[in-house]
Amino acid sequence: MKAYLGLGSNLGDRLANLRKAVALLDAVDGVDVTRSSRVYESDPVGGPEDQPEFLNVVVEVDVTSDVRALLGVCIDVEREMGRVRDQRWGPRNIDVDILTFGSERVDEEDLTVPHPRMHERLFVLAPLLELDADPPLPGGRHALTMSLNRVDVSTARPFAPPLA
């Protein structure tokens, strides 16, 4: 199954954090990181004021497990890297989110796929569109057109080349 993961970091060596997370994901049996977008720099969205800017990347992965197992892998990578969850949308050394999982739709208390806000966030949409010109978005196919009307991807700030 092909899935897209969104990674972000705004603490410490942000680029090194993203590289380490991608390497940890790729090292998991049944998870193969096949492609990466460029790395983008973005302002924080939500959360406390005065936090550092984020670096964000989207990676394509081929997985042999189900979406729940992939969620476990994402959480394990965050834990291994020392992620602390003490404030919603607060600063973090690493964040790994499942954006899409094939064409599957999941709406559960602790997991929503496609990610419910990805089409509203430039730091997700710009790198995702590098890898998939027509990604499955919340709200179906018309959501991409609506998103592009609201989010100007030309204002995205590339920071580094692809990680994979």
C-alpha cells in the first residue's frame, strides 16, 4: 500500500531531525521510503506564539501492513527521537503524521485519514503536490481545486532538496 507521511520539526537541528526520522521509518520492516518532496520552511500554525519556524517534508512510503500498524510506526519514531507531547500544536523536535493511506478513509477517535486539515495547510499541500498531482483529500476530488483557491502554493518556501 502506498501512503504519504508528513514530517515536521521546529526544535534543535530541524533538518537533521527530519533526516533521522526518514531513516528510522525506512529501517522498519515493511516500510519502504520510496520518495521525498523537497524540504519546506513554514511559519507555525496554531499553538503558542513565538515558537520557531518549522521545516516540513512529505515522504511516500510503501507499506505491507495496515493503517493502524503504520500509525504505531509513526508514534514509535516520535518516541525514539524523544518527542514530548505537552502542548497541542506546540514546538516539537519531530512530528510524523499519516496524510493518506492508499484510497482508504478512516474516521476514528485517534486517527483520521486522509488527514483532516492537510488541504488547508501550505506546509503539507505544497510538498504533497510534488509527489502526487491528485492526492486523496478530505472532501473528495473537488477539495484539491478548493484548496488551491485558498492556499497559494507558489508562496511555499523551499529550504532543502528531497531527503530520499
